[in-house]
Amino acid sequence: MANKWYIKTSNYSCERSFKEDLCKPSSYKRRGDFITTSDNGEEKVVIWKFSAENGFGGTNVGGATCSISRKNGGEYNVSQIKE
């Protein structure tokens, strides 16, 4: 059975990490749920939509992806989806 970190906390760790790297983190809003696109029991990939203010004061709507691995204490890698 998967542990609680892998099921829940990992998604929010990804989101928190992504949010901290934004130009204006306080403007960040998740738009919808996390969607798991793959999960083999050792690694999963989640995506989600978000909106946030850019450096020019406009609002960007986009997506982010996060690869989460149980190896090495739960490594994860977050990036913005580029169109």
C-alpha cells in the first residue's frame, strides 16, 4: 500500500515549490484538481492548471507538471508546461 506522503503530500509539495518560483507567488491560484497522468508505484507524474500574475501585472493561465519519485526520500521535479 502506498504511504500517505506519496498519495497526498507530494502533490502539495510540488505545488508549493512551483509557487515559490513565481514572480508574484501571492497571486497564484490553482485552477482545478491535480491529475495523475502516470503512476507505476515508484514514480508518478501529476499535472495541474494555475493562474498567476506576471512581471508586467497581467495574469497568465497555464499548466505545471511534477514528476514524483519515492527514491531518495521522495524527490520531485516541477516545471511549467510550455506551449
